[in-house]
Amino acid sequence: PATHLTQINSIIGTSWDNTASATIFQDVLDINGFSWEETGYPVKHIWVNEVMWGNVTGNTDMRARAGTANVTFERFTGMGKEGEGDKSFGEFGGVLRPLPDIMWHIYSGALSLDGTLAKLIPNTLAVFMPEPDGAWCSMLQGTEHVAENETNPPVERECPYFWPMYSRDPARIELVGLDLTMPVLRVPKAVFAATATF
């Protein structure tokens, strides 16, 4: 719905990059209240990139509400897979002292579109959503015809599906996998995509 985009039902009145005047704390509380009214779910997660996170943590009102230490965040950590050799770079999580029930996800990833890199979460965007659960969001899984080896006929398999594929030049066994999934918003109103800097 249009009320879930741009300034979220006219809640965000001052651009969040105006760190001296923006009322980010009250905006988040008001968006949380609007989420309760619209869907019955509270906001538990906010996705931003590093620029927006800087705006939030540098906000004068947010820093004042954090207490005399003027450190706005309670926790700020990397969220990659530590110790598994697969550390995801550019993915962090933070909890702000004035808003301890909300997890902020800071993601700086980009996607190449026609040779041009584009951030997945633009500098102007903040995405608000409830705690993930199957009542408002889920994944649909599909099927695919799979020929497990060169001489086998294709057989329809339910995804995710993994199988060993034997090759002879050079001799080896490869583990092959297939996963066809599609995210589904069962309650589309549960997600709010705010243009928080404008």
C-alpha cells in the first residue's frame, strides 16, 4: 500500500540525514504503532545500509536518549558466519539503547546490473518488518526435472534436492544441488519501505 512507502503514512516528517533535527526515535515508535494498527505485528527488525546507520547513530535526539555516555548503540556486531571460513562481509547488526527491542540490520551489499553496481539497500531506504514467522512470510518450494547422470532419464524431484553426479574425465564425484524457492508475503502490509532521507 502507498501508506507503507515513502514517509510511511506521513510519519517521517524530517529527513533522517538531518541529524540535528530529525526525530528518528519518535518516527520509529510511530511506525511501530502504525504497524500494530495495520497488521497486529510490532516492528522488530529494520534494514538499512551503512550511510543510514550513520544518520541514525549520529542523530542528536537519539544520542541524548541513549544516556550520558552518548553511545547510541547497546550492541554492534558482524553477523557473518564466524569460524566457518564463510565470513560475510558488509553485514552487521545493532541494537540501540533507546530502542532495545528492535534489531537493526546494516547491509552494504551491491548487485551488478548491466555492469553498474547498485546497492541492494539504497542510502535513502529503511525497511521495517516484524519478527519473521510463517504467519506473515514464508517460502514456497518447487520441483524440477533432474537427470542425475548422463544416462538417466529426467525425474521430477522436490526441492531442495542434492545428488552425486559421477563423471569420468577426470574420474570424480560431484555433489550437485538444486533449490527452487520463492519468498511469499502472506501479509504484505507487514513490510514498510521508508524513504527516510529525502
